[in-house]
Amino acid sequence: MTENDLLYTLALQHVPNIGDITAKRLISHCGSAEAVLTEKKQNLLKIEGIGSVTVSDLFKTHHLKEAEKEIEFIKENHIEVSFFQDSNYPEKLKHCIDGPILLFQTGNIDLKKKHIISIVGARKITTNGIAFCEKLVEQLVPYNPIIVSGFAYGTDITAHKAAMKHNLQTVACLAHGLDQIYPKVHKKYMVDMEKNGGFFSDFWSTDAFDKNNFLKRNRVIAGLSEATIVIESAEKGGSLVTADIANSYNRDVFAVPGRITDTQSMGCNNLIKHQKAHMLTTPLDVPYILGWELENDKKPVIQKQLFVELDATEKIIYNYLKENEKQQLDMIAINCELPIFKVASFLLNMELKGVIRPLPGKLFEVI
């Protein structure tokens, strides 16, 4: 976009009571942000959903003055700006009704023709959560995904560091302007982050640091990605907000289950229980459920465990699944003439032995 276009779009963004959805509606109707800010008030009021409160502050000159200051900051810090209608704006985010009208970025971000996943979770991540997150990223390396997160403590920084360790592109979505970094202790990772990806933000350098910004930021994390993975979460938390947003965008959500007594697993268990997330028990569930494919020469060699011991009932279930491919829990129980609660227990044991895997819709299949 031209500097003039940027000036008027920033000015429109600066107007109170005009969020991203309203701004897009106005721009769509008038043709550009400049056209919005030079249109007659009575004509704007004819637009569906636009009232007097919305346009009451629209024509004050200080919005353009503040926009000019922000452009100076953008120039001085070599920040790239993408407009929601431009080709350099993230494709998946274009399909989100509340996606930001402007996205500011630094680094070397290339989202084209890439698998993109978001990894979120508890700030007070457990050692088990760290281990699973690192294993997840490591086993997804052959698919060369972009790892998106929020650069916060715990799960976020674990995901970013794991991506950088394996030379995967990683993108941090910030809840503040690009004039600062939070938490400050993570500043030491910025150089490597910008080599391997970079930072996105839809906040100005003058925006006040506010905890509500983190919830607003989560829509960008969810919107950029084809799937959001929740590693750990308490019963309430920001990562659950991100999961809900991803569901509202019709994106896949995965959650890592845990023991019912573990505080940091309650959120994930509830997502699974209420069918808001796929249960993620092994990293390769992600490419399988999302339908990712590899070139033949890059396919990972998966060696089945040899000489797995199955008891008599497990052999019956295994042979049934081998002959009938994907089957639901109820059908397995009926055709194997076993109680459902016993079949569920046997299936869990067989999953742990690595001979079957669960699929969405209570389906199971032989590996």
C-alpha cells in the first residue's frame, strides 16, 4: 500500500468506537480509508450497522496527526505493514471477520505455501508439557511447518525455542506495539526469532500495555493457523480463549490429555470432553488428521514395534480392525461381542502399545 493509503488507514484505526469489523465495512462501502474519512457524515449513517456513535469522532483532525507520528515510527524501525486487502496479508487471516485491518511485522516471515500451526498453553508449563511440546515440534520437522505462538512464558517460548532448534520458521504474535518486548527476559531470543521468522502485531507503538491486549492478540494466533494445539491449560486460561476463537473460525483444535487430578490438564480434558478438540496423544496425529502429505523421498520411516504382546481379547479387537479398517467404538463392541466399557479399556492399552490409534468421531484404526 502507498504511504497515503497507510496514513488514512492508520487514522481510521485510531478512531474510538471503530474496530476491525466496522472499519472493514466502511472501507468496503466507500472503497478506501481515505474515502471513508472524506465522505459526508449523512452518507456514512446510511450504511447498515453504522450509527451516530460510530461516526461521532471520525472527522477530528488529530487522528491524521497521530497517524503521521506512527508512520515515522514504522519508517525508523523498518517495519513492514500489510493491509487486509493486500496480497502480502496472511491468507488464512483474510478469512477471519475480525482480523486486523493492518498487521505490523519485523523479521523474515514467509507464510506462502506453508503448513502453519499455533502452539499455546499454560505459562506455568510442567516438565511433561515441555517434553511433549519439544517432541511434537521435533517429529513435525519433515513437514516443515511454521510454528506460531505468543512469545510468553511457559508453553509459548518452549514452542518458539523448539522451532528454532530445528531450523523451522517461527512467528510470535505480540500483545503490544513493536516498540517493546514482553516479557523483557525474552529479549535475548529476538535476533534468532527474526532470522527464523519474526514478529506480528496489530498494536501501535503508542498503545498502552494492557492485559486485555493478550486476549485480543489471541485472534491473530488462531487466525494465522490451520490448527491450534493446546499443550496444557488450567480450567480457565488464555489458551482456551485461543481454542474457542479457532473453533469459531472453523479451524482444527488439538488438546493434549492428562490425568483428571492434574490442574494443568483440566482445560485440555474439558476441550476433549466437550468435543471442541481432537485428543492429541502422539505428534503424528497432527499431520494425519490435517491430511498433510510429504514427498516420497522425505517421508519419515515409521518402524512398527516388533513382537508386541496382545492378550486374547486384544487380538480379537486387533484382527477386527485390521479386516474392517476404521471403526467406531460402538461397532467394535457389537461385532466383537464385548461390553463397551471393556472395549474402551482394551483400546487404550492397545494405543499405549502402539498398535492402534484414535481418530476423530470415536473411530479407531490399526497402525
